[in-house]
Amino acid sequence: GEMGEDLALKYERKDLEEKGWTIQVQEFDYWNSKKNLVAKKNIRAGYDISSFKTKTSSVVDKYIEVKSRKWKVKSFPMSEGEILAGKKYSKEKIVIKCGGRVLLDSALFNNFIEDIVVLKKLGLSPVLVHGGGLGIKKKLDKLNIESKFIMGLRVTDEQMIKIVEDVMIDFNKEIVESLEKKSCRAKSITIRENNVIYVQQKNKELGYVGNPTRVDIKIINNFIHKNFVPVIAPMGLDEKGQAYNINADTAAGALATNLKSRRLLLMTDVEGVYDENNKLISEIKSTQAEKLIYNETIHGGMIPKIRTCINAVNNDVRGVVI
């Protein structure tokens, strides 16, 4: 006799199973349904049951339905916050840079792909820029080639640029194919196919490391208009057609500023920026960031991230998150 929100608040999945309830996972076509039940809370972990309420919405494609002593759950229900975010950012461009362990850990990678699919279904226009640093390191270690870094940027010689290109192409292809498998249309953008970033050499000491000078946003916008998710490798060509490596954060920042994106999200393996006492800084001003770079509190790969963030907010990107 107990149904609805009271039941959801009282019990979790294991409690209901002990009481003899059956919990099923199955698909549900909401497009032809008059009513959608939307979870208020995220129930990703083990399909634990959260409170819910009835909501009618054209953007909801995941739900919880109570019927005849059965809970039917399709994967990960969207929260009210996700739905509201979808309405708020509908058709807005969101540039997302992913890298680090996300590209090497299958569980993290699959979660990332799922998140992009959800963003797309909510009506946003995600633009992906992927890194490849750990993949490059793995390949270099196999070849017994040592890397050298200057201010968080990899020194790239003629041999290195070929390795970087191969690794980037492989990552790009994997991301595109994974999105396509989820029925999320995606387009590969690399220096071999649909190149959009043009560069000049950053300095001779770094070798084939480029600084973006121009972004061909027409190609990107054309893909977005055709409902594709652009997946961009952080490399570019100079005026002679020479390939250059670009720090993925720098590339993402250049894309965000040229596309006038609503948000720039930089995914990283650490929580964010730490102060002198190794405590996480939730918000930071550009002047404070520069001081932390000067006294080397901010160092290594975090330097190009912070430089990218400062440049982005100074060039009409309304919000940046690490």
C-alpha cells in the first residue's frame, strides 16, 4: 500500500529486495508517454532509490516509474538541476577539455562519454578538446625516450611530433567511435582531417610547440549546426603546413574565446588550484593567480591551465571551471 515519495524516502534498493520487491532495469520510450517521473537526486550508485516527483518535460529521457510493486529504472535519471541547466544553457556552446586518466581508465572514460551524451540530449552544444599527455608518456616510455618540460609544456622535436600526432589521432578516433555507439553523432577534427587551428611556433626552445593564431570556427559551427559533437585534437598547422603540438588547455581556451562559448571546462586529475598551505582554492582572481605562479605555488601543468582561464574570462567567456 505504500507508494510514491514516502516509499522512496524510507527504503533503498536492498531494503525493498529483502521485502520481496522486484527491481527491473529496462528501456522506456518517453516520447510517446504522457507522464515522466524524474529523480530529484542522482541515483547512479547501484540504482539506489531516491525521492522523486512527477514532472512533464520534453528534455527528460531517463526516469523512475513505480508500477505494481516494481521499480523500473533506465540507467541514470536526470535530476531537476540537470533539467533546469539544460533549459538555461540550451543551444549554448560549452567547450570541454578532457585529459589525464580519463582517457586511459575505461570506467572514467565511459562515464565521461555518458556525460557528454546527456549534455547533448539536454540541448547544449558540447565541443570536446582532448589531451593525450599520459598516452604520449606511455608511448615514449616504451620507446625509451625521455621528455623534457618547460613551464609545463613538453619540448617537442621532429621525432616527438610524429609520436604525438599518432597518439592524438588514436584518442580522437576512440572518442568519436564511443559517442557514435551511444547514438550521439560526432565529428573528428585533427590536422589530418578538418583542421581548424593554425599556429606559429611558440619559441625555438620548445621546438614543434605551437601557439594558436587563428581558429576556423566556420567548420566547427557547421558541424554543430548539423547536430554533431566536434571532437578536436590539440594540434595545429603553420603557414607551411608543418604540424605543431599544442597544449590541450591552451587549445581549449583558444577555441572557447573564438567560439564565444558560454563555459570552458578543464578536466584534470587534481581537484583544482591549491594555495601555499596546500588547501583547495574554490575561487581565484587573476592577480592572485599570477602571484601564485610567480612564487611557484602554481607550477607544472597547472600554469597553462591558469593562463588559459585568465585569457578566456578576459575574452568574453562567461565562466571557466577547473
